[in-house]
Amino acid sequence: MSDATQHDVPEHKDLPLPDYDHLPVGTLPSRISGLEEADVAHLVSYEKAHGNRLPILQILEKRLHDLQGGAVPRGPQAPSTPEVSTSAADTPQSAQVPGPPINPPSHGTPTNPAQPR
């Protein structure tokens, strides 16, 4: 890759989708539906320079072609990204939340003298 080409590639922090590298392929079309042509072009450049994954490139290039053909971005400008959680309510359960009770073995609790062993 030449230096001139390398300068045209956006950095990960500059991408219009902050979790781009971790998006499931199936959600990509809905995620890019609200992006402008320049944003989709940035994603194409980034993908070609980094992952170069054919299924992803096909989705991005089709959307870019549609936008160049007159399609308009639809949906929110910054699509929601459930894969990236920023609120405390969305974090996994903390250690303070007890798990389910542990049932004693079917033959009784070995430390209980009232139960036969």
C-alpha cells in the first residue's frame, strides 16, 4: 500500500459506527441505512485496508451505489448499537446478585443428622 493511499484510510476512531469491527454481518444493512454517502465511503475504505471481508464489502458497496444513485439515508443518523453498552443498567449481573439456590442431593443433606444416609 502506498503512502498516498494510506492517508485516505480513516482510523477506527473516525468511523461513523464506533463498534463497526464487532457488528454482526446481518445487522450491517440496517446500521448503515442512516449514513450519508461519505460515511459509507469511509467504511468501504476502512474495510478494504483492514478486514477486506467480501460479504461486508458487498453490503457496503451496494449501499454506496444506492446512495450515489439517489437513495436517501433513512433512520437515525447514529443508529443504535446494542452490541456496545454504555449504561450501567446494561452491564452483566454483578457478583452481588445471588444465583439460584443449590438443591441438596437426592439422598439428603449429609450434614443433617435427622436425615438417613
